[in-house]
Amino acid sequence: MANGKSLAKADANIKKNRLLVTIAGNVDVKSLEKLYTDIRFCVADLKEGFEVISDISQCNLIYITGMPVYKKIIDFLIANKVGAIVRIIKNNNVSFRQVVNFSEKIHCYRTVYADSKEEAERKLEQLVRRDGLRFQLNTIELRYEHNNQVGTGTMVDVSVSGCAVENPSLPLAEGDDIVITCNFDQQDTFPSEFRMKARVVRSNEHLFAAHFSELDEEGRAQLYKRLAFEVSRIPFFL
């Protein structure tokens, strides 16, 4: 954007149940705070599971003091049950490197990138809708049971549909039926333990992925709320 002018706006496409966010130029705290307010109004008109296309391809710079506001926006979207987020980027600009570094630092959800609106639309259709938002909580240890044996591993990402587990102690094969138990710390508002039947859909020596096979709507809702709470607790340090 010429002369470093900033643009930060949000629009709701109610027909597609989609939030369109555009950030361009050099973006400061004031612009992001206004964007946060606009997003809150837009999300009020959308249904649970709404999608987000965030276009930062014309963004030159997000001032570092604005990054906590950026996290506040992410936390708000997650708390309001966003279905998927795709970012339109250019690999050679500063803002792209900022956002990538930021996402890696807070580890809140698996990022999907596109280089055009058309590709973003295609990825929403082909890739993301199957599972919705996939959270990244790389410090969560879990255990799993198979044929009366118990294994442990680290959950590297999870959605209400399934999860991926690194460094499994008990080898598994594709098609194995397992029971996964995931424990969080005690909270008055959210369950601290989730026990879920699952089927292994991919497996190798270092990782397996499993699909939750019998998680009902209430269980999915409770799991999402707990995951949203967990990522909201992740601090961001300038």
C-alpha cells in the first residue's frame, strides 16, 4: 500500500458463513484494536463453525506492540468456535515472517496458508472442512490403550474429529481401534479428563494419527471449549 498507509478491516459474508479480514500497509495498535471491534460485530452475525480468510498479502509490517492485540483477535475467533482459518500471504514480506514466527511462538492452531483468494477458497473446500480448526498443544501428554496394553505419547495437534500423537511408546498399525485418555489440569468450568474411542488412520515409527469414532455432539462441544481455553492461556511475550 502506497505511502505506508494502513488498512485493517473485516467483512461478514453471511451467505457463506465466512469472515473476510484484510490487513495492509503498516499496521499499528490502534488499527488492530479497531479491527478487533469490527470482527466482534461481524462474528455476531455468523453461525458457529464460520470460516475466516485473512488476507495479509499487502501488509508491509505489523508493529510489534500490536501483536498482543493480534493474539486477542485469535483467541476471540477460537472462543467463538471458528471452523477454519486460511491466511493469504506473500513469502517475501516482513509481515509474513512476523506472523509465522508469532504462530510458532504461541502454538495455538495449525496454520493454513494460501497465495491468493482463489487458493484460499479451494483449501477451505478441499482440506480444512474435514476436521475444522486443528489446535497445537505440544505439551499435552496422553495415554492410549490397545489390546490390553497402554502406551503414551505427546499430542501435537487435535481437533474435535481426531488427533496426531508424536513419539508413541506402543507401536500401532493403521486400522487399530484404541482408547485415548487426555488429562488437563483441574478447572471448575471445564472437564479435566477426556476419554475417547478412536481408530488409527495413519501410523509410523514416530507418529500416529487417529480419528475419534464415538464422540457425540456434547463431547465435541466440551472438548472444543477445553481446547479454546487452553490456547487462550498461552502467554505472548514481546
